[in-house]
Amino acid sequence: MDENPRDRNDRAERERRKRNIALALALGGIVILFYLMSIVQWHENTGH
Amino acid sequence: MAVTDTLSYPRVTTVGDFFALLKPRVMSLVVFTGLAGIIVAPGHVHPLTAFTALLCIALAAGASGALNMAYDSDIDGVMTRTATRPIPMGHIRREDAMAFGWAIAAMAVATMWLFVNELAAGLLAFTVFFYVVVYTLGLKRRTPQNIVIGGLAGALPPAIGWAAVAGNLSLAPIVLVAIIFMWTPPHFWALSLWRCEDYARAGVPMLPVVKGKRATRIQIFIYALLLAPLGIVPAFIGLGGMLYLVLSATMGFWLLLEALATLREKDEVREPAAKRLFGVSLLYVFVPFAALIIERLFHLPPLWT
């Protein structure tokens, strides 16, 4: 498929933004999971 | 990002390309058998701990898939079945897939270690190692027994799920692992019967390529013959109830019938019996494991205590 270099770079920029958002969401999910799991473990260890 | 960076790629890498690297269909089967292990295991863990264990199993399975695609990208490009994967299509660089796979695998094992237990984390690490190093890098291109031995990696998720809850292993999870281990050869050899030329072109020594289709049909039948009785064992070790026994016996019988049809197959071009066997083998894992989950969720008693 022939694509105008300018269009291609625009599309590359959009995809890069989408990748960054997906990465941010994944990292955010991990942070929330670690936070919640830390609370669960703290409760289990202290018998609350 | 510099213009030259984007121009050096045949196509822009999308989020979907990374998702495809995780082999979502294979992952779903692994997650399902892992979930069965979590649910049927004795003991109790916080639901969030169970969710974390399942997430780690899913991520490790996805990472193994990504690493398999990275290390096998040369043969994937040759085979019709795998030619449209992201790396041979030029959507993702092999090195990026490797970094992605190893990073996710490390994160999954570390998270399992931190928040679940050491045994589950150790088994998870062993599973990734076995699939990527032993199967993909070691066995796959060297022996027709590649999927037999390599099948251990795909068989371990119920034991990982069990270990995540119980903190130990016993006969029951080992039997579940044995069932999936014995299921793997008829499943993949059925596929290889009608993809034989694909594997031969790529130089992968699958059983039909090395020993011929006749030998493969006999081996499939032998494994199905061993698998059918093994499949009902959970009903006699205090794991499965009446529902499990009926469904696993029915599925075992059905699998055996399809294996027999594959043994007698005359159409070596279209291989309709092998295609049916492949479909039934997928059901064979799903149905009995679903029965185990349903029995435990609805507190149905095991047949033998």
C-alpha cells in the first residue's frame, strides 16, 4: 500500500499516542492492584 | 520520534499488534484451566488474591506466546497458518516482541511471588521456561516428540491455580495436569495432519512429516485410548462428582470415536476426520473442566470421598 509520508507520520503519531495510553492504563492497573493486594495482605497478617 | 524511525517500519505498530502477540485464544484456554485449579483447590483465599493469581497465569501465558512468536518468527513466515502473525507481517520488530514478552513474564512471576505464594510463582516461572526454552528453542525443531514433551507447559495451569489457593500440590492437581498432558498430542497431531505440508515447508519435524500420516493416526488413537479412562479418574479421587463423571466419560467416548474415524480416514487431502477431532478435542478440555467448576460453585458432592 502506497501512503503519503505525511499521512504515514500522522498515523504513526496517533498509534504512538494509543500505545502510550494503553501502557499508562496497564501501569495504572498494576499500581491499583498492588495497592489493593497490599491492603489485603496487611489485613490477613494482622488478623483484621 | 524521528521521521526515519517511523519510515524504517513497513507498518506502524498498533496496540492490537501487541495484543495479538499474547495469543489470546490460547490464553483463554490456559486461563480457563487455571481457573478450574483455583476453584476446585481446598482452602480459601481472598477473592482479590485469586484474581491476582489468575491474572498472573494469563499474563505468563501471553508472555510465553509472545516469546514463542519472537523466537519462531522465521518459520512463522513460511507457514500459511502463522504467516499473518504480527512479526512475519512486519507489524512488530522481533526484538520488541522479545522485550515485551520477557518483561511481562518477569512481572507475572514477581507479582505471583509477592502476593500469592512461592510455590505458585515457582511453577509459573517453570512453565514459561519450559514453553520458551525447552519447547520453542529446544524441542520444536529437533524431534517429532516436540509437542508431547512440550505439552507439559500447557498442562501446568491447573496445578498453578491449585497451588495459588492450597499452597501445596497433591494427587488431584497432578491428575488434572496429566489429563491435559495426554490431551495435547491428539489435539496438535490432528492439526498437523491437514497442515502437514506447512510444517514440512518450514522444516518443523512434526510426527506426520517425519513418520508419515499412518503412524500419526495410530499414535493419535493410542493417546485417545489412554486419555478416555484417565479423564474419568478425578471422579474417583474425590475431585469430581456425578456431573463430571457423565460429561468426561461422554467426551472421552466421543474423542475416541473421532480418533477411530481419523485412523480410518481415506481422504488424505482434506482430512475431514482430523478436523472434527481437533474441534472435539477443544471441547474435551472445556466441558469436563466446566463440570468441575459448576460442581464446586453449586456445592455438588464429589462421587468418591
